[in-house]
Amino acid sequence: MTNGKTVRLDFQSGFDMLDVVQMVSDHLGRMAGLDAESLHWVGVAVRESVINAVKHGNGHDASKRVHVEFTPLDDETPAGIAICVRDEGCGFDPDCVPDPLAPENLLRSSGRGIFIIRSFMDELVLRRAPEGGMEVVMVKRVPPPCT
């Protein structure tokens, strides 16, 4: 998924890099042609995935790292951006994540991250990374022009 334009961020597991990741996401999303609304939702999805990587994936372990890659999809139609967030944790089975809309989960204070990401992005893949940990691959496409 690399076209020579991929931007990679690799940082110690912690929340102090969230704003940097957000700025990179906004900048590269604008360069990819996303409109303001799409940029907002991509930002929410990216922040949520990084928070999940730090909190759930790496268990707040500062000795582990979070890896984020932004790849413009300018050679595709429609164009867009692919974002990959990888942690160094044990991983999980995406099929075992409880449904946040189930009545017994509605009042839970967590458990909506993947649901939110799936709602805001055009494509989402959750998989175990070959290097270890979990990998969240998200794609947002440039919306078609209004006619």
C-alpha cells in the first residue's frame, strides 16, 4: 500500500502524540482532497484508533510503540487516504468485540471505538500485524462532487 509518499510516525505508547498525529492527518487529508467534513471524521477515527492502540493494545506500556502510516491514494479513483495504526500488544479477535448497540452495552463507558471508526471511514480492516500486535487499516475516499 505504499506509493513512495507514505508518511510514517513511530512513537512511544502514550497520549502526548495525539495532537501531532491529528495535525499530520489533517494536513495529508487536505492534500488528498478531502473536504472539511471528511477531514473531521477522519480525525475522529484516527484519534480513536491511536487511543485504542495505546490503551487496549499496548496497555499503557511506555516501552511499547505505536506505528501510524498515512498513504495518499492519489493514483486511485476515487482518490483518498489510507491510514494504518499498529500497536505492539497481544492482539484480539475482532469477531469477539461486543456490539455497542446491544441493550446490555448501551450504558458502558467504553467499547464503541471500532463502531465509531467503521461508521466514519469508507473501509476498515482489523488484523493481526505480521510484526506482532494489531493493525487497523482505514481508508477514506474523496467524496464525489455535487452536481
